[in-house]
Amino acid sequence: MNPYTQKNISKNVFTRVFNPEDNEMFIWHRDKKDRIVKIISCNDWKLQIDNELPIILKEGFNYLIQKEVWHRIISGKGLLVIEITELETGVLK
């Protein structure tokens, strides 16, 4: 079971909506591809990358999450809505 609902926009672009009530499911994880995460809507949500302090996510900002890097989200207030673009292999070198 996923801690989000997802809507596919294209082959490599999709939106996800996270509910803070599902926070026990927001675990450390790694992705198989580099991703650009655009924040559509949030209120006090945070992103934490391995060995770094959490940062507050800001609406309208893009965040790069490189493949195989451990990270997690930390719940805030209300829903978190993001748009994820998965980059093709080898784009970031």
C-alpha cells in the first residue's frame, strides 16, 4: 500500500498527493531514477536527504533527488501535492 495517490500525466511525469495522517508510512527510501520534484501545494512539509538536516519545502520550488540517495518526507499540515519528473538515465553526470 502506497502512502500517496498518484495521477500519471505522461510517461515520466506524474503527480502525487500525500496525507499527513499517513505519516507512519513516510519511510526512508531510494528511487531508481533521478527525479525533479516540483512542490504544487504544501504547508510545513519537509524533505530530508541522508546525512542532512530536514529542509522546509516551498510551493513552486523544484528539488532534485538523485537516484539511489536515501531520503524521506516529514509530514506537515494539510495535503502535500507534488509533480515528479523522472529523468532519463545518464542525464546527470
